[in-house]
Amino acid sequence: MDRLIKLHDDFGQSPWLDNLKRGYITSGELARLRDGGIRGLTSNPTIFQKAIQGSPDYDTQFRVLAADSHPIIDDYWALVLQDIGGALDVFAPVYKSSKGRDGFVSVEVAPDLAHDTAGTETAARHLWDTIGKPNLMVKIPATAAGVPAIAEMIGEGRNINVTLIFSLERYGEVMEAYISGLERCKGDLSKLASVASFFISRVDSEVDHRLDAIGTPEALALRGKAAVAQGKLAYESFRATFSGPRWDALVKRGAHVQRPLWASTSTKNPAYPDTLYVDQLIGSDTVNTLPDQTITAFADHGTLARTIDAGLDEAHAVWSGLAKVGVDMADVSHKLESEGVSSFQKSFDELLGALEAKAVELRA
């Protein structure tokens, strides 16, 4: 696990775990990962669906929950928040030792709120106030409706993980929401944290599909390059945005940058290196949230080097090349955002249905 420790200590990138399940907490596995260099954790509805439906670890708690007449959605949140609370405790020492820069655990608002600004704000406040721990991050999707909710929550002094970012244009809106939220915040800005989560591998999956359909030599030469190029261009935009007089005024009040977070970093195409989306996106003031298999792969054979701002000319050339061969990246991002929201909603609905059926069985 030395590579994970060096990733942070030598290159300024924080590796987080992209997974959570009850057994990780009760067995001590999560603490072992923390001690091996993992500095935080993210979750989402799909992760909880796999955890709760795929393990008997939740049965004892659920039998108690199912015995009453509360709606099944309340039982879901009781299961989820116990896991989140346990993970927050595991990472509390990292939060303390890093002076509030790491050690965060993220929990997402219900996916059916993705296009509901007011509902998202209410849910985010409820999660923040109910859990009540400083190393919590509430996840809000970067939909058109989510962006104003992000600004409002930052303005109220709540840590936010902005999720489901697929385009440079929307990323610009997210950074503006963060900065404008800081400007209106009356609290201590030094205690406020946020990350902006770019979903990486899904971009290559969709773009490669379109490049294959185009089929020209120029198009095929761009396969496997779009996601990393977009990440590098996002980092370039991050550096430009978090500088200058407007940002300097907030730094004087204690503000921290909203770190880019690289999500969906497992390699979907087996033809690509299994550490591609870690090796090529290493840089200071960033987070990479890794599924279990990617942690194992990077710890074994990942490449440690600052790469996030290397080859920027090539990244720009890839981006313009995609447009030249006919790939509409605005349409790509719109499709991926829609699919991302739908995927989380499907997992959420399927888990609630499974819990309802199990509750009926237990009550019988």
C-alpha cells in the first residue's frame, strides 16, 4: 500500500475508497485500508444496493426495523446512516490529522431529487443535521437543478460532494456555485470543504462507441483518449478559476479550493491498463476515488508521477480532434448525466422493493 501513501505525501492527491458495506466496518477492513493510505470514502445508491442485498450483515438490524409500521424508506435510511456513521468514525482520525482537509465520508441525497432544487436543499439539510459530524459530505448531483442547491448549501456552511459531472461547461457552473456560495457564507470558511466529482471511465465508454461507429482512421486513433483529456482540461480550468483577486479575497477568509475528484476510475475496457485513470490524473489538490479492484491494482503496479498537467497540448488536440471527426461532446455529457441519474434511481427503487418484500416476509 506504499504507493497510496506516496500518492498523497509526494504528489498531493488523496485516494478515497469508492465503496462501503457493513462488513468493512465490523471486520476492521476499513480501518486497515485507512492505515494503508486511503483517506476518505464515497458512497451512492448503487453501492448500497449491492451491499444490503448482497450480504446478511444487515439482517439483524433490518428484522428490528421491519417489525414496526414505518415506511420502508425510513428503514433504508436507518441502514444507510448506520454504515455512514461507522465510516465517519473510522476516518475521523484522518480528518483531525489533516486539519479538516481529508477524512471525509459522502452520502447522497435520494436520486429522485435530481431535478428538484428545493427538495435537494431540504434533503441535504436533513442529512447534514441528522448525522451531525464535521467530516460528512452530502452528495448533490451536478444537474441543472442541482447547481443552485450546491450554491445554497455551501452558503449555509455545509460540506458538499458534487457528483455526476460529465462536461467542462457544467464543471464551470459547479465551480461558480462553490465560489458564490463561499462569498455569501457567514461562517468560518476554513471549516468548509467541497469536491467536484468528474466521472471518468464512462466518458471513454460512450465516446469510444461513437468513434467506432464513425470508423475512420482519424476517429479510431482517438479511442481511449477522451476521458483523460477531459480530466486534464478540467484541472487546467480548476487552476485558472481558483486564482486571481476574487479567489484571493476568499483565501483571506480561510477558504480552501474545491478539489477536483476523479470518479468512475475502474477501467471498463480490458484492452486499457487497469490503472489508466489513476496513472494519468495524478496532481496536487485532487482526489481519486477508487473501487476495491483499482486500489489493489494501483498498490501493486501503479505509476507514481505528476501527470495531471503533462501533455496539455495533446489534451487540447484530442478535444478539438473529437469535434473534427463528428463526436458531439455536449450530447455525450447530456446522455451520460441522464444515464447516471437513471442508474442510481433504478438501484434505489430495486433496493426499496427488495426491502419491502423482505419486510413482508419477516412480518409473516
